Amino acid sequence: MNFPLKVGVIGAGAMGADHVRTITTSVPAARVTAVFDPDTDRATAAAAPAQAAVLGAADELIASDQVDAVLIAAPDFTHAALALACLGAGKPVLCEKPLAVTAADALRVVEAEVSGGRRLLQVGFMRRYDPGFVDLRRTVTEGKIGDLRLIHAVHRNAANATNADDTGLITNSMVHELDVIPWLAASEITAIRVESPVQQGFRDPQLATIWLRNGVMASVEVFVNAGYGYDVRCEAVGTLGTVSLAAASPVSSRIAGVEGRVVRSDFVAHFADAYRVELGAWALAALAGTVTGPSAWDGYLAQAAAEAGVASLTSGQVVTVAPGERPSLY
């Protein structure tokens, strides 16, 4: 492919529009050449910073000779079909999480990529690019805290914006932790239990207990109506010490008799650096004909764990996660 990478963006909501801005201002290896969204006005507004073309359909964008690679930021239920279309066209694709709304559909994407014989797809688990998470993982893998025993994760939003029900809280929000915990522990999830102190209506918050193949255990709290802001925390506990994410706010203040740090209001601002690094790495890899980020298999594993978590929340039991054998492509 010629430099820079020509990117088509499907979906012009908050996430898609932010990706267009980030690529245009901060990713010299790529430029956005086309945008599609069913809402033409929204697509036009999102395309403006890049002076990109607004196309009339997703399949038109995928087939365009002005698009080298595709970024999927459309609603979750469209991800699997769009990813399959990109694989069929032989174009690199960055698909926002989740890869699919069911494990079966995610596995279909994996199988299509495997049958094609080469990796083209990356899943948008941007926490793997966040400087804090990267440093935390490096500290664990270098053995500085001894043998890893426990991981504690917290994921809170000020108010629910994307989760319509109990299932969505796991498959759309907790799915981030279901990817990052195995990445930190270098081991797959084998079982999960999900509970909530709320017994009627929307069960929020939820608390998961997770078991991994190497013996590490993890706890995950997801609370999407926490009220005060967007807050992500993670601590790894080892036999020689612990390591945890530092506060994300760059400054502290003393105003009106109160000392404190600002808590950001949304995930886009909180993970701005992660998105920038993720998009830059993806573009460079696509230009080189490779994929270096979270794979379709990683997306399938997270979705398989999420489905087990939904089953556990319903049954009150520990549910085994059994995704099957990893294909050699991954």
C-alpha cells in the first residue's frame, strides 16, 4: 500500500467522529478518505475535518478503490457482518469492540479469517495501548511484584449511555476487562461468576469473579451509573508487592477549601492517548501488511467469557468458559 494509508470509517457517532479527528490531527501514517453513516448529516459533520468523501452505503465504502483499510465504529450488532465483508474484500480492518454481539458470530469472523490464511482484523481493545496499562503489564511481566496472584479492576461511568439491559453491561462494558485481564495475566479465562446487589430492574452495578488457567484470580466491578464521572482502576497483586494505575488527571487543585483531582466525564477523553497510539500502530502495521494488535481470536475469547458471564448472572452459578482450541494463525 502507498503511504499514507487511506482509511474509510463506517459509523459517525461519537466514537467514529473522534477517530476521524484523531487520524487527521495525530496519525501521519493515515488519512481518512471516506465516511459512511445512515445519518447523512452526521456523516458529513464527521467527514469535515478530513475533507473526506461521504458515501451512501457501507458496502460502497468497503469496495472503494479510495479505501485501503476500514475502521468499523458502527453499532455493535453490525460489527460481525461488516467485519466479514472487509475480510471478503481482503482489506485490513480495525473493528471497535465487541467483535460481535454473540460468541458464535465472533467465531464466524475468526473462521473466515483463518480460511483466508492471513490476519487482517484488529479489535479495538484500546486499553492495551494506554500508557498506564502498558506500564502496569510491563511491571507484572518483568516479575517486579513476584508471582502474580490477583487482579482487581474497577470500571465506572457517570451515567448509562450505551447499555440497555443487564446483558449489555457485560457484553459492552465489562468486555474491556474480559480482554485486558487475560492480557495482563498472560492466561485465558476458564470460569466466571457475575453477581449484583440489585435484584430487580437494571442490575447495576455488577461484580465478577474470574478464574484464569494459570491460577490467577480477578475481581471486576462495573458500575455504569456511578454518578460522579468516568473512572477506570486496576491493581495487580503479587507475592512481592502490587502495582496499580495512577490517577489519570494531570493536575490537582485547591479551590474553595477543597483539594482534589478532576474526574473525567467520558471514556474518549480518559483514553485519548490510548486511541491515538492504537490508531497509529494499526495504520503502520496495515501499511506493512501485518496486524500487531488484539486479534479476531482475542475478540472471540472476550465474547465467549462475556456470554458465560451473562449465563452466570442469570443462574447465580460459576460458569465455565470453554472457547476451544486456538487456531495456528493466532
